[in-house]
Amino acid sequence: MKKVIFGLFVASMFALASCGGPSDKDVKALDSLNSQLDQALQDLNTTVDSVAATVDSTVAPE
């Protein structure tokens, strides 16, 4: 029974893979979104680093 289920799973994966990938328009949209998310993450990291540096410099040692 497990072999039958596994065989159906493998067959369905091959069927889905043979349907083709995303269109060029979809790929460009995802690339654009990816670059925007990357830029937002870089901005967030820069902000967090500057806040951490500010907190470190303003906290007086005991």
C-alpha cells in the first residue's frame, strides 16, 4: 500500500513539473519583490545597528 501511495506521489510530482514553470512576467515580478525585500532588510539592519550603537554610547557604566 505504501508503494502505491509513493508511486502516486511521484507521478503527481512529475505531472506538475512537466506543466512548465512560471512565466517571464511572474519571474520579473518576483525578482522585483525580492530586491525590494532585500533593500528593506538592509535598511532595517542599518537602523538596528545605529540604534544599538546609540544605546551603547548613551548608557553610562555603573
